Amino acid sequence: MSSSNGGHRLYGEDAVTALRVIKAVQRLGFTLEEVAELLEAGRHRHGHPPPASRNEPRRSSPT
């Protein structure tokens, strides 16, 4: 990941868009797990491959 001259991290447009979506749906009351499912469904629907981290086994959350 690159940084600005001031040392701030620089993110790509896709990352910024994903973060905005995440924060918006969290404000609507969705859990992070639900947000992840929505993002995955959106990527699948629009033909984007999932990020490498999505190929790793998911940890189950305590119930």
C-alpha cells in the first residue's frame, strides 16, 4: 500500500467505495457478518472475484 508525502495511507477507489458501503449499512443496523455477505453477493453479481482473504476459511462467531 502506498502513502502520501504526509505519511497517510492511500486507498484505491474500490476500497474507498467498499468502506463507504460498510459504514452506511452499519448505520442501518446490519452486523459486520451481514455486511460481508452483502459485499460478497454484490461482487458475485457484478463479476468481481472475491479478495484473496475471502478464500481463507471463515471463523464461526460465538452464538
